[in-house]
Amino acid sequence: MKILSAPQIRELDAFTIKHEPIASIELMERAATAFVQWFTQHFHDLDRRVFVFCGPGNNGGDGLAIARLLQQRFYDLTVFECRVSENTSEDYQLNRERLPSRESVAVHQLQAGDAFPELPEHSMVIDGLFGSGLNRPVEGYWAELLAYLNAQPITRIAIDVPSGLFADQPSKGIAFQAHYTFSFQLPKLAFFFPENDAALGEWTLGDIGLDAGFIDRTETPYYYLDAEYVQRLLRPRRRYDHKGTYGHALLMVGSYGKVGAAILAARACLRSGVGLLTIHAPSCAYSILQQAVPEAMVSVDRHQFYLSEVPTLSNYEAVGIGPGIDQRQTTVQVMEKLLLRQDEPLVIDADGLNLIAQNKGWLEELPKNSILTPHPKEFERLFGRTADSFERLALQREQAQKLGIVLLVKGAHTSIALPDGSVYFNATGNPGMATGGTGDVLTGLLTGLLAQGYPAGQAAQLGVYLHGLSGDLAAEETQQEAIIAGDLIEYLGQAYQALRRPSG
């Protein structure tokens, strides 16, 4: 699914209006209907009062249409027309005229200097003040109104984008803090960054029938990685395939006290569907690995506690390195040797990334299409600090293109930057996955997919999506608080099964 900018969305609206054809007021009605269908599915209590705050633009016009449709469903409605400007959009005015009588919907004017309305506890507020086109901070009385609404013990719901939140750039000043955001057709770039979470709450999308052809033709570097896309990546298995068909992976993992990371990565690699797996680990890990991962072969390093040598690489379709390897001098030398000897893409995580951060010249030695999997702090150590998530995203894209690698930054919506400059934000995963070892699982999964012949970009997309989906399935059974990294491995089979089901 594409992520378009606010100007592109306006062009999409205009194109749909012209070429469907449909009147702009009817497109607004379609949007309001989608919102109300979602609202009535989630909020059934007709005794809770609903307050709709409408600005003078089309976001406010949406709010007026929503108020009318909710009144028809017997919700207790009050509308506040907020005189941010004396100029109102044409569609706003038409929807104002469509509102039923004051006996059915109470309508109040609110202008700068007025006392803020009293809102009963547990009531609901729908925010239609400012839309996605906002490009300057909300100030003065209207900023104070947003602060007042944010402080009330109410349920807050935003139409399309919370007021005060910029869709395509870092937000400044106050924003409406929605518990729920219902957005139209496509997500906004701002939805994928942690600093906007308090404003967005739980966000969802509603299809309002904007022109699919226009969306297909419109260029953007940003995409939302959904099930429909990922399903197309998944390769079928054929009757006469054998273990050689699915590749031989090598994991260089583990050290004294960190053999658990090696086990997690190895088990995940096997669950990815790889044909063969060899683990190269220090000799202290040998007996543990033979018992914990009997399906894998073990290549024993001469050093008892840490990696000190690189095995022959010609037998392997993919190599992953990093989980649990520590940062000793012997490991530094191993990492350097590996980068010099390996021409095929690597999967690098954890201490592998930290070693590169300490030797930044190695970045230029990375094999093309290698997959790097830093979390935000590791990314900072590798490439430097950034002021905000938008700036970090720009740097992530720049480095992926410059180095010719697949560079992902792990998080609630893990972002995957490809060498062509495109970025995919993941749709799966949950906070229960914020626990030690889940990154090791991802490393093993990605290495296994790469060994099976998936191109690096597709391996990253499929692996990240499956990794998060496994976490979601685990959370359904065990609750987020109880998830451990090993659960993600146990649910990988169900994740594959869910992904193979027809979407919709």
C-alpha cells in the first residue's frame, strides 16, 4: 500500500472528483459514511454524549456530515463550529445546511476568547478542527482549546489526522491527543513515528473509493507493508523439492554467556524453511547447541569462549553474523576477515553492527544487498544522531542507496530501506516483542530466507512481516506481557499458515 503526501492526497481527491465523476460534497459524504460505520461498530452506548468540533475547512465539513449521520443513528450530538477563520469551504457550508434542526443537533459557535465548553466525564469528542493540510503550528486560543480537550476525562477521536499533527514533516507545538484516529484511504507518513503516537492513538484506515488508477500511477518512495503485498512474495513448495532446494545457511553466533542468542537465531533460521543450517560457534557452545538445536550442524571455532576464525564460506548460500558474538579483539578480526572474504549478501545484527560502528570504514566493504538490522540506538552509533524520525528516515534512505544495502530500523513499524530508495513500513508486531532475544530471532529468520534464494529486499520484507505476525499470534494466546523471544519461533508456522490464506 502506498503512502502519499498531503499534496498528493489532494490531487487524488481532485482526480477522483473529476474522473469518477462525483461531486466533492458526495465524496465527503462517502468519507463521513465510512467513519460512521467504523464509529458505530466501536461505540454502541447511545447514552454517551458526542461533541464534534469543526473547523472551517473540509475537515470540519467531514465533522458536520458525521454529526448528521450519527444523529440519524440516535446518538446525542452537540456540534461546536470553531471560528478559526471567517472563511468556510463550500462543502463545509453545504454540510452546515444539511444539519437537522437545533432540536435534534445542538449547534454552538466557538470563537477566540470564548469560555471552553464543559464536557461531561466519559463523553466522546470528535476532532474536525484542522485537516492533513496543516503546515504551521496551532497557536493562541485554538492551541489552548486542544490542551483543554487533551486534559479532559473523555474519549478523543480524530478525523483523518489529529489537529496539530503534520502529515509529512515533524510537528511543532500542540496536537490533539486522540485515542483513535480514523484516516481515509491511505496512511500518512507521520503515522509511523514514535513521537506521534500520543497524538494518533490507535489508527485505522477506511476505504472511500479514491481512484485506484491514480494511486497506481503516483510515484512515492514510501509503502505500507500489508498482507496482500507480502502474500505475493511467498514462494510455493513443490512435490520434488529437497533440502538442497532450500539452501544452506551459516550462522556465526554466540560466545561465553551468550549461547542463548545462538540458539534463538538457529531455531528461527530452521523454522524459516531453510534446507540446511550450520552454526559456527566457540567450543564452549558445542555440546549446548548439539542438544538444543539437533537439526543443525555445528562448526566449532578453535577459541573456547569467542569467535576467532572464519570457516570456509563456499558451501553456504547465506551468512548471518552478530547475535551474542561479543566485541572482543578476536571477534573484531573475525568480522574484518568475513567482510574481506564474502561477496554475497550478509545478515548483520547486534554485536556485528556494534563492531562496524567502531570501525566505520567497514561500511564501504559491505557486500551489496547485505541486510543490516539496527534498532534506533545501533543506527545512531552507525550513522550518527538525528533530530527526529523524519531526519533519521532521510538518513536511512541515503545510506541504503549509497552503500547498496538493505537497511532496516527496528521498531513498532520497522522501516526497511532498499538500495533503490524505497522504504517499507511494517504492519505487524506489538509491544510484547520488546524483550531480549527477539532481534536474534529476526536474524535467523532473515538468514534462512536469504539462503532459500529470496532476493535481499524480499527476504527483509517477508521476514520482518512474519516476525511481527508471529508476535501477534503469540500475544493472542499468552498476552503481550508474557511473550518471550522463543514464542516467536513457536508461532512461525502459524504465521506462514495465516499468510498463505487468501486475503479478505
